[in-house]
Amino acid sequence: MAPAVPPSRRKPITIGRSIPSSAIFRFRLFCWDERNHEGHHEVCDLIDLHSHTHFSDGTSSPEELIGDALAARLEALSITDHDTFEGYEAAVPIARAAGLKLIRGIELSTRYNGSSIHLLAYFIGQEPGQDFVSWLGQLQETRRDRNRRLIDKLRQYGVELTLEEVEQKGRSLTGRPHFARVMVEKGYVPDMETAFREYLDESARAYVERQDPQLSQSIERVRQAGGIPSLAHPVRIFRNDYGKVDALISEMIPHGLTAIEAFHSDHKPGDVSHYLEVAHRYGLAITGGSDFHGANKPRIQLGRGYAGNLAIPYQVLDDLMAAH
Ligand SMILES: [Zn+2]
Ligand SMILES: [Zn+2]
């Protein structure tokens, strides 16, 4: 949905005016004045390409998320739940009725050597293809299998939980935090922290490893399904060691990496500038989003990040569609 305001009334604002980078000047936010019964206010062509519903680890229903996107005056939204399209699918008719452009997205948990790396994927077709759907089914099965093994191991230490109990908390994304919550509720531990320290942490006695797919293989799967893979929040990889992250990006390009998430709530202005420059250097597209999780990360606002540290222009989506 392009902004309904004629171009002559829009004024361009360069994103991150304080950021001294030539790469960034490609991206301009268009804003215009709007008048209603409440008075005069500025509206901009903002989008958000990274958000979660309660079908993964967010707290909003698809209805609530669409409502938030309309309240934030977003021009486009992508729902990128972990390993599932369920939240997106449920949101499609609601977004259509509201006239909001909704982009199909997903966030995959992958690994690279010992590190856990998140990969976003966009525009996987309306019919994602049997190969991709069954691969997704395998990933969910891997997660359930890990959970079953964790239940067995906890039983050895006298902690009795059932798969049904923990899955009630976590739906398709049931993981260790949900185990911790049930352990607190059943009185095995006084708090979540103790549950992790004594049983669930990587160094704790009941820890069970998960078998996530390789990053390179996941990128290839997304491309085969007709999607655009984007490396999520690069600042969280290798403790944001720019040299190591840049090397990883260049290593993944032959596998089909097409984009990186340059705009993200956790990115400081210097990080945005750096990752825009990296994208420019390697000819990659960029993506951006707040990583909204509702009440699970209450300080992050949809479209706006932490206290308005985020402003992603519609042009990012135009460029991404052109790269598709
Ligand atoms: Zn993530
Ligand atoms: Zn996320």
C-alpha cells in the first residue's frame, strides 16, 4: 500500500541524520502533515518486517498485532514467528479487511559451528511448497523430540512433567522457559532462575541439546522455496564482532543469502550504519523490524523499537521486492 498522500505534500527525511555513512542516504523516510479532529500531526511511511504473535513467543494474537500496526500507522507489516506460519495465516483476512499490507515471513533457528543463528525468510509463496512444509514439520518434530528427551532426563532427577503441560505454555515453540515456568508452578523450584541454574542451563544437570539445521542449509531451503533469506539481528552473532560477522555474511552469499537485517531495535546507530555499508559492499538487500514480542519484551514498540530508536521507510520493502 503506497502512501495515499500526493508526492508533492511529502517531505523526505534522511534516516538517521546523525549517521555519517554514504550508504544510508539511499534510504529516505517520507513524512507528511495530517489534520484530524485532534489537530495537526506528522505521519511517515513506516514499515515493520519483524514481529511475533502468540503462535511463537510473542503475547499478541494476530488480531491484536494488526490492531497495533494500524495504531502505529504502519504501511506494511511482516509476521515472522519462529518456525511457523500459523500466526501469519490467521492474520491474512484481518489485514486484508483493514487494508494493511501483510508480508509472509518466518524466523528460523539455525546453527553455525557452535553458535545459534536466527534466519528470517520473506515471500515464501502462498503455497510454500511441499518440500519446505515438510522440512518445517521436521524442525518442529526435532523440537518436540528434544522436549521429550528433556522430560525423560528431568524424571531421572525426580522432576515429573508431561509434554502436554509444557506445550500448553509454549504452543509450537515450546522450549526451556516453558519448562521452567511449569517447574515453578508445580513447586519443584522457587523461581525460573533456579530452574535454569539447577536443571536447564547448558552447564546444568538435565540439559539436552537441540539439533537445529545448519545456517547454510536453511538459506538454501528458503531459496528453493522461492523466499528471500535475511540474516536476523547481526549484532547478536559472535557478540557483534564485526570482522567475524562480515566473514560469515560473505561465506553465506554463495549459499544464497540475499539480505541482512540492518535495522533492528537492538542496533545502535553505529551498527545500522555498519550493516548498511556491509549490505552495500556485498550487493545485498536489507530488511528491518522491531522484533516485537508484546508483553514478553514490553519495552519494544511495534514499528518504533525502544523509545523510537527505529524508523524503517517503505523503500526498504520496495527494494526487497525488487530483489525477489
Ligand atoms: Zn531472533
Ligand atoms: Zn524475532
